[in-house]
Amino acid sequence: MSDRYRDLSPTTLLSPVPVVLVSCGTAEKPNALAVAWAGTVCSHPPMVSVSIRPSRYSYGLIRESGEFVVNLPSAAFAKAVDYCGVRSGRDGDKLAACGLRVRPMPGLNGAPAVEGMPAQLGCQVRQVIPLGSHELFLAEIVSVRVREDLFAGDGSLCLDRADLLCYSHGVYQRAGDALGFFGWSVARPDVLARRMAELRSR
């Protein structure tokens, strides 16, 4: 490992980041957009942010309805996610072109979720902040759906089974292997041994 660095111009180099499929519109006329500028911003109430260029077709749909769904895709959906990121909904039904279907999302008036995705977060916009090239949508998560196969027998959520997709400087990748759990650096030896064994057995 080198201790030498190269200075670059300021750029969006934060990596990896989750890549999500943001669905919007209605069940009758759905649209979806791949978004890599997304993140958690608050725990109580649970909130997320997505940044979207005003020129995008989805931007207008979300501004008008005030809602959207953050779909967490697995690696199996990578090609469809990319397609929904490079094509415009103005030119046709992107979801249909990818063989994807939608379903109603609880808590929302119209924005549908994409079927088959490991997890779906129904979001209502609380604030829109102009930033420059993008505008930031701050939204409260009002409903969550997770695929049944991602739960263990004891009811615990195992998102590491979801083979989630992430994005690293222009490249789609799978989320990596579990290395630890929150608090593992200070866990008691017995807790560490038990929790790590659980992670390895998934």
C-alpha cells in the first residue's frame, strides 16, 4: 500500500454509494430513475435524501406528486437499473422495456413500488433544496416493505442476503462480504464470537 497521494480537482468521489431505483408517477403510468446520490439523513422521523437533476423526467413527476419509492435493487437488476438511468421516461415506459412490473406502495397516494426488489421505501417529500446541477429531495419514509426471503427464522432482517447493488465511480458492484457489525470493535469477547458466527452462517 502506497503512502503517496495525487491531488485531484474537487469531484463527487465518495464511493461506494448505494444505487437505488426511484419509482414515481402512478401505477397506470409509472416511471423509474436510477439514482446514486441517495442516503439516510435522519432516524426520527426516518428520512432519506435523493438528488435529481431538474431536467430529468422523474423530477417533474416527484415535484408534482410529492412522493416516490426508493427501491433497493439486487445485483440481478443491475442492467435494468442502468437502463432506467440512461433512458428517459419521456420516450417510453422504461420499466416495461426492462420487463419490470409495479405494485401499489402502502402509505402513498400513487407512486408505485417495483416488484421483485429486495426492499422498498415509500417516501413523502418534506423539502426540496436547490444545490446547483441537482436538487435535493428530503423525504420521510412512511412505509417499508422487505422481501420475505430476507428474514431469518427468528425474524431478524438479513439484508446481507439481498446481494445489494452499489456504485463506485461509474462502476456497478455487489455489496461486499460482511466484516463485522455495528459496535464490534468494542464488543465483549462472547458477544463478538456469537455475532460473528451468526454473520458467517448466513
